[in-house]
Amino acid sequence: MSDRTENAKQVLAAQTIELPSWAFGNSGTRFKVFAQHGVPRDPYEKIADAAQVNQYTGAAGSVALHIPWDKVDDYQALAAHAADHGIAIGTINSNTFQDDDYMLGSVCHPDPAVRRKATAHLLECVDIMDATGSRDLKLWFADGTNYPGQDSIADRQDRLADVLAEVYARLGDDQRLLLEYKLFEPAFYTTDVPDWGTAYAHCLKLGPKAQVVIDTGHHAPGTNIEFIVALLQREGKLGGFDFNSRFYADDDLMVGSADPFQLFRIMHELALRGAVGPDSGIAYMLDQCHNIEPKIPGQIRSVMNVQEATAKALLIDTDALAEAQAAGDVLGANAVLMDAYNTDVRPLLAELREEQGLAADPMAAYAASGYAEKIKADRQGGQAAGWGA
Ligand code: AOS
Ligand code: ZN
Ligand code: ZN
């Protein structure tokens, strides 16, 4: 086995992808939420399902919570429950978009009382992080306006900056604030954090514990996401990913399903800089909803898609690539990249799993386990993930 393949296996063995608790609940669009049989009835069952994904992939050691969708009385007990299932509670995601009060925004709302309410929620999320031992607070704001003149664009930025500063000051030494941007939706005219530049400017002002999170589905069609990845990583401001796929907008389909080549290009920028592993300071997460496919297999497939893109990126002959680049050999450099992309890495990953004591085919192993049938029989009246319910 070549050194490159051996190194790829080592990096892949350590890779971990965080799962979103909301992927396991019922979800849909604003037109319809389709209920599936056997979905979790509470956060404890969501964690049990997330643990299944880890059991069959060995690469999903933590689950992100969403507050209040995963509200419980005792977060330490929830963290202990996760540990009993062999996983940890990861990122805490806030929600400042579901209350009637937030119709005109949350942290950017013109009314200080609404901003206070939103800030109190964000601070409560940090309390929860203290209890769960979470490192990251992920902030996504639905704030924006629908009509020109509706509110002052600049004043809204000031309000946002003030709230972020207050939350930042509350963070512990080892805690971080991850600011997520999104081009549009639910606001259609201005969005208060629409792009990486806005998120970066706020994070830069806040300090080193504030980092940008890239949700792959939150860009205009044709955006070169790997450029944003390379730039933020170079600036030390890439805090994490919300992985998913898009065909049209914020589709939240399985990562690597719409455009596996884009995922490979993203992972290449990270692999080049040794930033794929858990020590990279980059939180690799999925942010998906499985509206029409079964949820646990959907998450298993997604983790496998990330692994496959990563394996291909790690197999790039970086010496040959650097040589071709230095020589100005355009076709040669491109061929090096495409050789790796066109490699079938599934046998390599199957071999790695067997070495780790896992089944070579996680999808088949889960299907054969009987877990899906068991939860269908045991659980009645599963919970909505929170969307559109
Ligand atoms: C919303 O579009 C964002 O992608 C959020 O990251 C996320 O889906 C939501 O806040 C659930 O936590
Ligand atoms: Zn997201
Ligand atoms: Zn989104």
C-alpha cells in the first residue's frame, strides 16, 4: 500500500462528522410534513438514533442539539445518555425564528424588547453548553426585510453587532460562537447575514472565539464555495460546515447527492492544509432534513458521501499537482485532480471499516440489524423536527 493510501486511511479513521438531531424528526416543506413511522418522540430517542449512525459508520461521534426543539429539564442527564450510547452532544443551535415576536426579526428587530428576548435565548444556549460540555454555539438568524424602506440596513447591522458582542462576552474560554450566513429566505429583500463577508466582518470584530460557518446550501447558484473555504481557512476564520446539497435554494438534501464533485473540491482545499481531522478546529456537521427518505439510512448515506469525497481528496498526488502547477501545466494539474476524483474509493473505505471492526457496508448492516422495524413497532406519535409543523 502506498504511503498516500496509508495516510488517507489514518486521516479517514479519525474523521468525525456531527449529526443534526433534527434530521431524525419528521420534516417537510411549508406545503406538507410527512410523518414517518418510528421517528423519535423526544431528544433522548433522537440521540439513540444518532448513535445508530455512529455504530455503523464509526464516523459520527457527536450530535448537535437545537434549542428549543431539544429542550429537556436536565442537560447533564441528556449528555450522560449520549455518552451511554457512545456519542457526545456537540454544537448547540439557537432558534430565534419561531416565535410570533420575531416577525420583523430577532437580534436586528427595531424593538429593543424583542432584541432582549432573542439575546436572553442566546445566553440560555450558552448555559446549556456549560451543562452539556459543548464547544460551539451556532447562530443562524432568519432576520431580514421583505421591502425596500422597511427598515434601515445599517441600523440593523448595529443591532446585530451589539447582540453578538454581548453573547461573545458570555462565552467560556473554550467556547466559540459560529455565525452562519444565508443568501435569502425567509427574508426576500435584505438578509442581515447574507454572505461570508458579512459573517467574517462581524467575527473579525468580535475576536478569535467567533468563527464563520459555511452551510453549503446557502449560496447563489454558481458560487465557488471552495474559494470561500480556502479564504476563510487561510484567515483562521473557518469555524465549521453545515453540509447538505442543493439543486435550487436551501434544499437540505443529502450532502454529496446533488454535486459530489463540489464536495470533493471543498475537501481538497481542507485536505491540502491538513484540516480534515477533529483537531482542525473545524466543526464538520450535517444540516439536513430527510423529508421523503428514511432518516437513519439517510444520515448513514450522508456520512459515507463525506467519507468518499474526503478519501478522493486525500488520494490526490499533491507532489505531482504542485509540480504541474509550478510548471504552468494546466492540463497536467487538472488531470492529477481528476485522477483522484475518478478513483473508486469504496473498496478502500470498506477495508478501513473492517479494520475498525465495522461492517464493510454500513447501509446493508443497518438494514439487517432490525433497528428500523423495532422503532416502528415501539414508537407511536413521533416528533416533528420543528420545521413547518
Ligand atoms: C437555516 O437555514 C440554517 O441552515 C440553520 O443552520 C439550520 O437549518 C436550523 O437553524 C436548524 O438548526
Ligand atoms: Zn445550516
Ligand atoms: Zn439552511
